[in-house]
Amino acid sequence: MTTLMTMEHAGGGGTSVDVANYSRRWLILAVLGIAQLMVILDSTIVNIALPTAQHDLHFSNADRQWIVTAYSLAFGSLLLLGGRIGDMVGRKRALIIGLVGFAAASAIGGFSVDFTMLVIARTVQGAFGALLAPSVLALLTTTFTDPGERGQAFGIYGAIAGAGGALGLLLGGILTSYASWRWTLFVNLVFAAGAIIGALLWLANDRGADHDPLDLPGLFLVGGGLFSLVFGFSHAETTAWSNPYTIGFLVAGVVLLAVFAYFETRARYPLLPPRVVLNRTRGGSMLAMLFASVGIFGVFLFLTYYLQGTLGFSPVKSGLAFLPMVAALAVTAQVSNQILLPRF
């Protein structure tokens, strides 16, 4: 508490919110955990339902990857923008807007009548998820200022983030088997409602502390670059690596991201300040997370189809088959955040 009061005297803008949130910090952690779980779950919960959804909506094997990719691409492309918006409008407001938008997109996706409607809904989900995630992390950081408690809080947060994807596969299997694949989207309305109520009850109001202009050129460059890379890789799967469109999009993606990296060193208000990634520890951590995520989420998609299509597992049995991964990710998160992070 002394740290918080010192911060309040020395700091000014927005620190009083930390003091107001401190007495309710564990309740706030529960709210943030629900919001984070919803975002992480949705990156995988639909995977188990994909075979059933594909049969119901009659889309091709080449198209099915876009149900997953649309969400991930929108989320990753707009994550930097989501963080800036949260700084500008206030983190509580950004959290609630993100939850409402995510829930609305989930409802639209659950009522999808064709492939296009489902992909659009998944894209909008990813966009609002990109607003949610930075707000959750920022509120967690500013609410828990005591080093010991922060380690515990981040341990819980890390366990949710690490195991949430695999838990999504288990929940997706149960909902697909005993209800409908559409409930893998409708279930988000329950998570969102609980998180919204908790945020309104326990989170103190805050005002945006950053009113610098948005780096729109940087946003278009990074968004266009990521989309071109993903589309290029996806196009290669349905055609060939030598296809002109495949090569063109991959080259465009690399060029746009290179221009983005150069532009950020010259921009007055960069979307991604170079110091963030040039720091050896931080940059190395991000690179490690990139490769780990690529491997894990690739396994989620392809192993799902292998278990159900080749081995003939039911959706529930497929979800249960992922439980060892759930346990491993949860244990890893706890060890990393409570033992390795404070020490190193």
C-alpha cells in the first residue's frame, strides 16, 4: 500500500485508479481472468467444432483454415492498435467495449448461415479481442504493484493464457457433442456477461492517459504485411509455392513489414517503439513466444482433424486427448511466473 501511495504522490495521471482497485484486486483478477480466458479459448474452441461446422455449412477443406486464421489474423494485426486505444480512452472503458463487441460477434457467428458470415464474425471477434487483451494485461499490471502478489497474479494469468487454448478444445468437444457446434460461439456470451458485470462492479473508472495521434501509416503497413504473409502461406496450400499469387503476396508481406520496421524508427509517435523489441531480454522473449505459439496452435488444428478424421475420435474424446497438454502448459506457466520470472 505504501508503494501505491508513493506512486500517487509522485505520479499523477491515473495512479489513483490503482489505489481504488487495490482493495478489490483479487476480485478484479477474477474478472480479468474470465476476459483473458474468453480470448484464448476462442483461438481454439472452434477447432474441435470445425468438422461438424464444415459439414453443416458446406465449405471446402481449403476454406476451413480461414475460420481459425481470420480470428488470429485480425487479433494479431490489430493488437498494437488495441493497446493504444486502451491508453487513449481508458482501460476500463476499452475492456467493456471489447467484451460487448466480442459477445456480439460471437452471437452473429453462432447464427451463421454460410461460410462468409462465419468468417466475418470470426474476424470481428479477433478485432475486439485485440482491444481486450492489452487492457487486461495493463489492468493486471497496475492493480498488482506488490512484487510478491504480482508474481502470484501473473502466475494465475499465465496458467489461464497457457492452458486456455487446450481447455478450449475440451470445452469445444463437449459443446459440439451434447449441444451444437454453434454453442462454441454462444458460450462467449456467458463469459462476457460475467466479466462485464464484474468490471462495472469492481473496476474504478479511469481516464485515458495517452492522447498522442495514432500512427495510421504504421497500422496500415503492419496490418497489410501480416495479411499478405498469411494469405500467401494459405494460397500456397491450395495451389503451389511457385504460384505467382503466392510469391507475390509473400514478397509483399516481407516488404511491407520491412518498411514498417524502418518507418517506426522515424515516426514521431510510433505504433511499436523500436526500443520495445530491441531490448535483448524482451525481444528474445517475444521471439521465443512466437515460435512456441506457431507450434502449439498448429498442433491444435491439425491434431484435431487427425483425431476425428483418421482415428475416428468423437469431439469429446478428442478434447480429452488434449488434457496432457493442458496440464503441461499450466505447470509451465506456474514455474515460469513464480520461480523463473522473479529470479531472472
